[in-house]
Amino acid sequence: MAIVDVYEAVTSRRAVRGFTDRPVPREVLERVVSAAAWAPSGSNIQPWRVYVLTGGPLAELKKRAGERVATADPWDEREYEMYPPTLKSPYRERRSAYGKERYGKLDVSREDWEARQRAATGNWQCFGAPVALFCYIDRDMGPPQWADVGMYLQTVMLLLRAEGLHSCPQMAWSVYRKTVAEVLSPPDRLILFCGMSIGYEDVTVDYVRAARAPLDETVTFVEGSIPQALAA
Ligand SMILES: Cc1cc2nc3c(=O)[nH]c(=O)nc-3n(C[C@H](O)[C@H](O)[C@H](O)COP(=O)(O)O)c2cc1C
């Protein structure tokens, strides 16, 4: 069912990891990316560069990525770090809680690295989705422009909800960025930030809704009268 209420779009969006093969009409995808172009960016530079893949090219990408997974081909060298080398508190605890939720549901223990890898391989088949979006950014761009790209991607994901579609943003694709580049031939000046699987949810695939930190850990309301120290 299509969702138009913003709150509902935000709260019903989640990283979906199981899609049906029902095709998504080209005009729907065009409507979404046309509207997403209204996402904000500093000085309106719109630093995103996006490719939308379906049909034969996507099948070819999944095939090539699948071969790399099957042959345990080493990941491509990184063009950006997904996380800081040491995640400090509270991020470390949040990440580990997420891992427990996600892999616990799949009955995969923390120590079982191979089983975790197997669970991750769905990434490179787009979890069965018939559409993939790849988002690049110019390598000259800095943190504010990467933030712009994040806003753009969230805009896409919310608009997809308005079309009854779901998505999963995937940094996982960056580890096979050369394979993605073989299919897309992007200019050298671009870095692949992430992929995004897009399609209709396969409701038979079980999931755990990722929790969120208590609001007072991430938001502070500053209000009331001016503190003495500032008023002086
Ligand atoms: C930039 C970005 C990259 C992500 N990369 C992956 C990924 O490679 N594979 C995956 O399964 N989920 C990926 N996720 C999904 C997150 O794990 C998910 O958003 C988070 O756990 C919160 O869950 P929710 O989106 O279902 O609310 C990514 C999310 C973002 C924003």
C-alpha cells in the first residue's frame, strides 16, 4: 500500500533484506528520482551521481558479484573507511547490539565469522531485488557533501515508501566496487559510496526491527530561561 504521510514513510522505512522479483515500472523509478532531486545540498551543488540498474545489466552484476563471493575473491581496496578503526562508546555498544539483533535472529553466533559472511552474501544479490541504485560522489568532496548525499539517499528511500516500495542501503557494494564499475563505467573521479536494493518486500522473510537509542542519548532540548553564566 502506498504511503503519503511523512511520519508513516519515515517509520515504515527499514532496511529490507528480502524482496520479491516483481518488476518495478520504469515510470515509478523516474518519478522517485525526479522528486528526490529536490533534496537539499550546501550551495545547491547536488554532489550525488546515481545509476539505476534493472534487467540484464543488474543480472550481469549479480552474476559477476556472485562469482567473486563463490571464489572468495578478496575485496577491492577501500576508497573510504566504513567506520573509524576503533569505535568508541556509545557507538561500539550500539553496533554490537545491532549485530546481536540481526545475526541472533538468523541463529548465527558472534564468533562464527563464516556464518556471518554467508548471511552477508545476500547483499551482493540485492536480497533478490529487481532494482539497484548505485550512488557515487566526486572524490574531491568533503564531509558536508557526503552528508548531502545521505540526505539525498534518505529522500529516495522515503519516496519509495510513497510508491509502496522498500529499500536497503548497502555500503557492502563498496567492497566489490570494481565489479560495479565494470557494469556501470563511471568516470574515474567518482567514488562508489553505496548501493541500494529496491523492490517490493518479500513478507515471508523474517526480520528484527532495529531498535534506536533512547532519545536523551542523541537529542538535547535547550530551553527555558537563559542560564546564569550566559546572562552575566
Ligand atoms: C549508508 C548505509 C549503509 C548501509 N549498508 C548496509 C549494508 O551494506 N548491508 C545491509 O544489510 N544493511 C546496510 N545498511 C542498513 C543498516 O544496517 C540499517 O539502516 C540500520 O541497522 C538500521 O536499521 P533500519 O534501517 O532497518 O531501521 C546500511 C545503512 C546505511 C544508512
